[in-house]
Amino acid sequence: MRAQVRSHGVVRPVPLQSIVQEDVDPLKIALEITPNLEPLFGTRDENLRLMEDTLGVRIDLRSDAVHVQGPDEAVARVRRIFEDFEALRRQGVHPHNGELNGMLRLVVADPAATLRSVAEAGKQRSVGVKRAVQPRSLNQSRYVEAIERNDMVFGVGPAGTGKTYLAVAMAVAAIAAKRIGRIVLVRPAVEAGERLGFLPGTLQEKIDPYLRPLYDALFDMLDVEKVDRMIERNVVEVAPLAFMRGRTLNDAFVILDEAQNTTVEQMKMFLTRMGNNAKVVVTGDITQIDLPNPRRSGLVDAINVLDGVEGVAFCHFEESDVVRHPLVQRIVRAYESARPQQQELPLEGAIPIDAPAREEIATAKTKSSKPQ
């Protein structure tokens, strides 16, 4: 790949490696459009806009070249992104648009990250899985790194931030690498403000609807037939939280999903199931507590009680980490903005939310918003 430097109205081609700043401010360069470079631009040039908005540069896409103008360091980072994309393409790495956009979000947010280093890290974590385990934001990257370094991690944040998906992906990668012997996926069977009444079928058929999100994440990582075989051999166990009492989980990767709907007693019971060579990940969103009395949320209590305990890591997500439809980010932000004006009303027949309860939840929310 070659680049071009604009000088006195004339564009002259030079190798990318030899670009030096001229006595002008801001720096202007022109990057050659090589074959198959278009995927880097993104749908409707969304990736170019991302680099512009985050790095403070101006990118003009023309027929002969991509013209970049801005501060020296920012222009150099854009140039490095183009170089890395070309190198990855030559290596046969072709991330799809959504994955590439997530990688770029991580690269522009972290000056130490490069497109190649992010792709390599995702490749190393994806051995034996159907899809790449690829963080799409700085907080997601910290979350994945925390899971790798710690035996107990809490992922707290809004819906759609990848808390459960990344945890399941890390569990699948761990079992593929033979670092653990089984995966245990746990969820409290709490209805989201509805009364479903009697559910027909066997016990497994009754609890399956509550555990469907965990199955969906598994099927996204592995072939359906392989997941079925692993479940039959108890290599993968999906169970409601009520089944955990009295157990010791050794040589296992254990994930507790929707932890905001556990009671204080259930959370303590679950956390003390941890055995030798075990890793525990707890995920939840304290803004979506479905318990009759939110004060009794085990996740809220754990954030307050375990803060500062050695060996326990907390990773907190924001609406900017949402990786679902872009509208989800705006919905989360709108609800957060409206929350102070809304009066919290208890469910019918529930215990009223008193002042101490509101204070306890507010404290947990404050802690969950602190950067780690």
C-alpha cells in the first residue's frame, strides 16, 4: 500500500512508511485505494465516520484516494488502521461489517490497541468455536481480560452490552482449550412482571423458557448437534438457580445470568458453590430488577458487600457498550434520563420500596457506574 502527501496543491505518492510531517498544521495525507479496501469503509461509510468523530480527523473518500486531515497523532492512527486492514486481508482475515465496526470502536477508543492486535486476540480466544470471540468496546475488552485474569467476575450493566454472550464465549473457549472440564449455566426462574401460571410438560420443559437466552448463546458458538451431545454427556449443564444448593462445582466454568433477580440468600448460596479449578462469572442489570422488593436483590447486595474483596473483579458497562440495534442505545439512554422523574411504584401485593431501599439501590448504581 502507498500513500500520497499533499504539498502546495500537488499530490505526490510516497511509501506509507516514509510519511513525515510537513511544516503545515493540520497534517494532510492521501491513502491509496487498494483492491478490496471497501469493506473497511463500512455500510454507508459508517466506519469512516466513526474514525472522524472519535479521532477528530476529516476523511474525504474520493475516486483516486482517501484523503485524511487532522492532528499528527490522529492521522497516524488512521494510517495504521488502513495498514493493519491491508495486512489482515492478505492473511485471509475478512471480518464481517458488524464485527469490523466493533473492532474499530475498540481501536479508536484505546490508543494502545491496533486492528491487528485486536484481531489476533480474538483469534486466540476463538479456538474451537464457530464465531470469533471479539469485544466491541473498551469495557467489553476489559471484561474479557478480567475473566481471563480472575476466578470471579461480576459484569454489571444495561441490556445488550454483551455480558452473557461474552461470558458464554469465554466458557466455550476455555473448555475447547481443556482448561476446565464442564460448563454450568445458571439462571433464576423469575418472571418479568407476568404471571405465567402452570406450565405443562416435564421439569426440564418447564424451566427451558427461562434458560433460552443461554441456549441461544451456546448455539451461536457451536453447532446444534455438538451442543446436544455436550448436554447429553453433562459437559454443558443448564439449570435454574434453585438446583444449586448443596453442590460443589469443581473444574467448571459457571455463569449466573440475570443475577439482579436473585435474593440476597440465593446470591450467597451460589457464590459459595465455587470449587477447585473453577471460574465464576455473574451478570446482571440492576435497572431491570423483577423481584417484588428490589431491596432484596442479591446483585445489589453483592456489589455493596464484595466491593474491594481480593480476587473479585467488577466490570461495569454503559449504554455506549450496547452492541444490539443502534436504537437500543438510545432507548437505554432515554430511560436513564427519565428515571429521576419517575416515581417507583411497587407491584401489586409487593412490599413498598422504602427510603433505605432506594438508598441501597442508588449506592449500587453509583458503584456500577464507576470506571474500572
